[in-house]
Amino acid sequence: MDFRTLDQQLIDGTWRAGSLGKELVDRNPYDGSQVAVFALADKNDVDAAYRAAERAQAEWEAVNPFAKRAIFEAAARYVESHTEDITEIILDELGGTRLKAAFEIGLVLDIIREAGTFPLRMDGQILPSTIPDTENRLYRRPVGVVGVISPFNFPFFLSAKSVAPALGAGNGVVLKPHEDSPITGGTLLGKIFEEAGVPPGLINVVVAEIPAIGDAFVEHPVPSVISFTGSTEVGRHIAEVAGRNLKKPILELGGNSAFIVLADADLDLAVDAAVFSRFTHQGQICMSANRVLVHGDVYAEFTERYVAKVRSLPVGDPHDATTVIGPLINQRQAD
């Protein structure tokens, strides 16, 4: 399947255009070619998506756990049977290399399969009571609807990491992918779970720009939880808005990771690991090694080897199997 055709909103089980009256051109970051064009969503579309998820969640909660698990197994089979097509959209939309695509697809399969065990793990406890002839019972219950905001760097996995467990625990989901990865981080997951057989409206995908929807995605009365992966600055704002509206924020934010090389380090291993950490997906990862701290006794030798290793990395078209360094996601990141 050509996943570039997933260029619409998924709301209440229907693929349709957004209502904003403005288009988003999704471009290949390597050559600037057009991948897809989306008619963007507005606040009314966000409302429709949340209302649909709320309705569908009531139906989903009543589905028996073995049937739910079967749907996750079907979702994993769909990913496996479309691995090459998914690889192509990761290359085209993200500028990720084939190695990065394979790694990301593997992570998605793992999280879908793990989430598929959740329906059979929604257990409870019986605890002692201070009142004679009574007992306290604790039950696991879905929170209802989860709003998910995902980033551009590992969008297929980082969207799935929030979406699949939420569905597995019995919740409905509204997913807003990053504008630079609307397919890989959004509509692709909607298609996978739609094909696997979730009830219509259980997973919704709204492709929107923040200026058009503002804080409506977080402030909406339906979702109980907002899951966000992205920058610390935006995460802080989402936490504030969620807190004011008594919603639980789940945040995975930016890092400033250190890589430390001691005097007795294996320098070949240290150089390979440091370069891998810093330059995987062009360094567009929250846990990339932003600071390399090297003991003075080996600093000169490490630096010489590190620079030589970096200069040897093949740069170019992600479709070329030998490419290690592809493009940055957009001009703003490059600048």
C-alpha cells in the first residue's frame, strides 16, 4: 500500500478533510518533493474527535479481553505484512535511513504486542477492612479518553508508545501528530488499528497546526489524560494547562545527555558509541549525546578518532542503503 494516500483526518471512523480551510503540504525533507496534502483540522474537528472517542470507548470497554487481544495481534500482523511500505513512508516523510526505519518498526511491533497483553492484566485486589464482615476491593478501570501529542523524530514509535497502551487498557484515543510527520506519526497508526478491527471512533487522528486549535486539544472536557512527547518548553505549558483543567499530564521531554569517556576506556568502542549516540537520525533524538566529556589523558586521541569517524559517515539520500546521515526534518532545524 502507498501510505502517502493517508492524507485525511480520521474522525469517528470516517476519513475526511479537515474544516479549517487551510492546507498543510507534507514534504520530503531530502528533496522537497510533495508527500501529501492535508486539509487541516480546526477546533470543531477536535471536538468531534473527542466526542467520538468518548462514545466508542464505552463500547470498547465492554469487549471481552480475548477479543481485544486478537485485535492487537491483527495490528501486529498488519505492520509485519506492510513493513516495506512503512519503511518507504519513513524514508520519504522523515528522511530517516533504512536502519532507523527497521529499528523503529521493530519498536512499534514490540509495543503493540505488549499492549495486547493489557486486556488480560486489568486485574484487581481484595484488601482487609476495618469493618467486620466486609472487604475492600480495588479494580483497574480505563480513564476514558486519552489525548496524544507526538513529535517528529521517532513519530511511528513515539505515537504508538502512547496510543497502543491506552487502547490496550480500554481507553479511546485522539492523536495529534507533529505537522512534519502527519502520516508516520498519525494517520498510519489510525489505518493500522482500523484494519485490525477496533470500533469506529475509538482512535481518531487530527492533523492540525497549534495556532488554529490553541489549547483546545488539552482543555477539552472529554480527555482525562494528555500524553505529550516533545520539547521541555512546550511540555511545561501543557502541564500548566492540564493542571488548570484537572487533567493528568504524561510528559516525555527533551534531554541534555552526557557521554563520559574515562582514562581507561576502550577508545574504539567509545568512539563508535559516541558517534552512534550523537548522529543517529541526524542527532534528532532527545537522548542524543549533546555533551561528550573526555578525560584529559585520552582527550587528544579520542578527539582525533571521533572526528575521523564522523567525517567517514556517508551522507545522502535515505533511500540509498549505504546512507548513514540523511536530512534534518526542516529548514528551521537546519538553521
